[in-house]
Amino acid sequence: MEQKNIVATLYLKNGKAVKSFKDHTEIDNVYDLCQIYNDSGIDKIIIFDLSDDDTEHEKNINTIKNINRNLEIKVCAGGNIQRIEDVKKLMYAGCLQVILNGSKLSSIELAAEASTRFGKDRILVSVSNVDFLYKYHSSLEESIHELLVLDMDIMDAIENITTVPYVVKLPEYNYEQIVEMLKRSTIRGIAGDFINDITTDIMKFKSMLSLEGIKMDNFAPDLKWSDLKKNSDGMVPVIVQDYRTDEVLMLAYMNEEAFDTTIHIGKMTYYSRSRQELWTKGLTSGHIQYVKALTADCDYDTILAKVSQVGAACHTGNRSCFFNNIVKKEYVEKNPQKVLEEVYSIIKDRKENPKDGSYTNYIIDMGSDKILQKLGEECTEIIIAAKNPNADEIKYEISDFMYHLMILMIDKGITWEDIAGELAQR
């Protein structure tokens, strides 16, 4: 059986998240909402741009771009798409897929053009009736990767017309009905308001579906609790790190119930030795730790947890529990990621807080043409250096180029996260 998807839907109006197609009441902060979807087990987010004009459309595209900067899950977006240029804008905003409106006559031609240019796997179409499918069923499979069915009552009719897989939007939560639906071979996933609700425990829901024999993207541990070596209290210590920065956040302990609960719900759960009870981190404070990875050490007696930390890990309000210095020796940072981020932040600070005599400020003040000129010069110098046998010269010229490249990035509002995200999609 093919893996099934749990799909969240998000509606944008004036760059803000709103309740639905028709109800434009603003809800949660759109970036916080997407981060929760990203961490809680949602497989894909479909974003609908509800803009009324080009100005609002551009604002929504900018919001989508900012959303994609920090997400690992697949994002699909649609709305106000009139031409291939609109499809391209959403692709450039970081969307892996674009969804076209099946009620528009131009959609099938646009789908064909877009699938030829960007690949069929990146094109979806939303449908609320079977008219579109009846009319274009012969060409659907050539141009469309997936359908979003907005009315579950037309599911049988769709399956009689085409074999294109689909995600169906459900009007309400009905567990037995969901299980029955997801066992259909043509259904690729489900969407609905209950999935959009951040109080829904998505990982627990997916674990329940897995027990029904439905293939889901959830945690299937390679090691069992019995494989681990316990301490004298029958527990295993857990070192917790931020999955993006590798910052060590805290140390806690698990018993078997905490271990099983963590895997079942996808949130770090521990056993409190002082209170003698199970506790899911953030259940009362909101400072949840969403599981990204659990790894045992070489002796199987310690767990390293990589997490997405909401808020502070420490009960004192500090991000990390480790903030009391004992000794510290100065050293030159050589971690490539940290070095690039530090240089980037220094250049950004120079732009925001100019300093007399600063070469960086001189280049920034001269404008984009000067920055591009310097980049061209540095690029040429790399080529010249590469013709010589001295590797140190190439290293020097590449460093110069990277420095000027970061000035350009800051001038254009591009971050290292943007670049990493783009490279990760290739």
C-alpha cells in the first residue's frame, strides 16, 4: 500500500492566515501556525491565495516565500493563477507543487504547459464537481500529479473517470469513515478542518491509522526499549539538542512508558524523578519539543534526541539549561555554518548600523551596481587563481568572493536559510 498523507490547508488574505475560503477572519500568526504543522507530523501544507488584486497577490506570495524559509515539509500553493508566470513565481517562492483551479477553463492548458516546463509531479488541480474530469479525462494523467477533491460525495464518480490519485477534503472527523477511505488505492491523503486545528494530535492520529494497516509517515523505531541498557533506576538518560543548531538544550530521563509515548505522539516525554510521574515537555508551558530524531549511543545506555524546541527548554526561561560557565577557553570558530552565519550577521549589522571607515559600508552605500561589479571582479580573480598551482591563492579569492556575495545577499534580502532550502530541493 502506498503511504498516505495528512494534509493541512491554509488560507491567506493580505498576507495573513484566515479561517476559510469565505470566512476571512484572521486566525493565528501564519508563521507560527506553519511551524506547528511542520513539526507536528503534517505531511504537506496546501496554501490558498485569496487575493483580489495583483498587489495583494504579491503580498501573499511574499508570505509564502517566508513560510518556506523554515519548513522541511512539502508546500503546495495556488490561487489567482492566470498564466505560467504565476506558476513560476510560486515555484521561486519555494513551493514544491502548485495547485490550479479546476473550475477555470484555462486550467488544463496551463497544467499541460506547466507540467512540460516544471514536471508533472509538481502540478495539482482542485475540483469540486466532475465536469472538469469528464471534459479532460483523456489528458489528465499526462499533466496532473494529483487532485484535491473538495467534495467527498464525488469520490466514486472520480474513480470511475480517472486513475489520477487524489487528496479528499473531509467536512468533519469520522474515524471509521477515514479508515475506510484511506484503504482505497486511489486516495493519497485527507484534508479537513480537524487537521488544520493545532490541538489535533497528528502523530497520535497517524499511529492509530498505522495500527489499522494504513501506511503512514510516522515513527517506526529501529530499536526497542528492551535493546537499551537502563541505569539503576530502570531509566535511560536523554541528551536533548536543537535539530537545526545542535545546541544542547537539556538532560532528562525516560522510562519505558516515556519512551513509548514519545514515539507514539512525536513529542518528547520523560519521567520526572522528583514528581515520580510521566511528563510531556511543554504540555502546561507550551514549550513543546517535537521529535526530529532519536539515536542511541555506542553502549546503548544514552539517547540523543534532536528536537524542534518551542520556546525555552529550561524551567528558568533560558533557551538551554546549560548557561552556568565553569571554565572557557577562547578559540577561533571553524565550523563552516557558524562562520558563514557570523560573517553574514556582521555585514547585516554594518548595513543597519553604519561605521565610519568601514569597507563594507562603502560597498553597500555605492549600491547594487558596485556590488555586482565587485562580484564580477572577484569571480574573474578566482578563474585566474585556478590557473595557477597555488591552492592558497584560490582559497583567498573564493573567500573574497563569498564575502562580496554575502553583501549582495543582504542587499537583496536573501538569507543562508533561503540558499540552503533551494539547494535541498535540487
